[in-house]
Amino acid sequence: LLADLGHADVCEANDAAAASTVLHAQPIDVVLLDVTMPGMDGLSFAAHERLPVVIFVTGDAAHAARAFDVEAADFLVKPVTRERLSRALDRAKRRAALDRGAAEAGVRLRVLDADRERFVDARSIDHLRADAKYVAFDDAGREALVRESLDTLEPRLPDHVRVHRAHLVRLAAI
């Protein structure tokens, strides 16, 4: 189907380890990822590996909600039709363009709220601290949580410095 849609450069991997190797070897625009893989499942892989835009392709629709928790652009249930794959790739292309625009504008952090997700410009955050499996910070007087580690945030936040193993501080706030 990918070849029919004009996507000639396609790489394949049979498990998470092989996928990680492919992802680090060359630039990848979109990852079509199965939920069920040998070893680590696709949802865990997407949650732990820094991936480009992800489209999950699987035979079990029961995983859809969890797929969007790891920021999937789309979720396809097998058998996949040409039209449905085309729409998913278009959605992934729009997501990638938004991600590039956000990178140029600064780092946006996805904040987990009880009833919705929202994004916060990291340049407005003075102090981030590790809090269990989250990173917490003050957002207009309320505590906000991001589901990333300080280790993954630190390289993305060049205007922040690690002052302790559990704390990042914006340089201009010191």
C-alpha cells in the first residue's frame, strides 16, 4: 500500500530493538507501528523511545485509547485500506508540520490535565522538578505535570540548566 501511494523509501523492523536501530541510523518521517511485537510491545516502545510521528497499525482496536495517550497521529485497524492509510499519512504529515513549527517557535510541553491535554511554552517555565514518573512545574499558580523525564527534557531545553539531579532551572531565572 505504501508503494501504491508513492512512498518508495520504506524501512522495516521486526521488533523494538531493530526498530530503535533503524530510527537512529537514518532520518525517519513517520513510524507505522504495530501494538503487538516480539519483546516490547509497540505502545511501550512509543512511550519510551523518542519517535517521529507515529501511526499505530494493529488488529486489535481495544488499544486505540492507549495509542493516543502516547500521542499517536492515527490508529489503523487491520486490514488497512488504501484510502484509510492515505488519510492517516496525510494526518501524520500535518502533525509533522505542526511539530516543526513548534520546534521553531520554542519547546512546547504537553501537560496532562484531568479532562484534556494542553501545551505550555517551556520558555515560560522557571523551574522543573522530577516527581515520580512525571516532571512537575508551576503553571500560573497550579502544579502542572509532564509525562517525560528530566533526562529527556534537558537536551530539549537549552535555556534551562540542571542544578540538581531532580531539578532544571531556566538560566534567566537564576
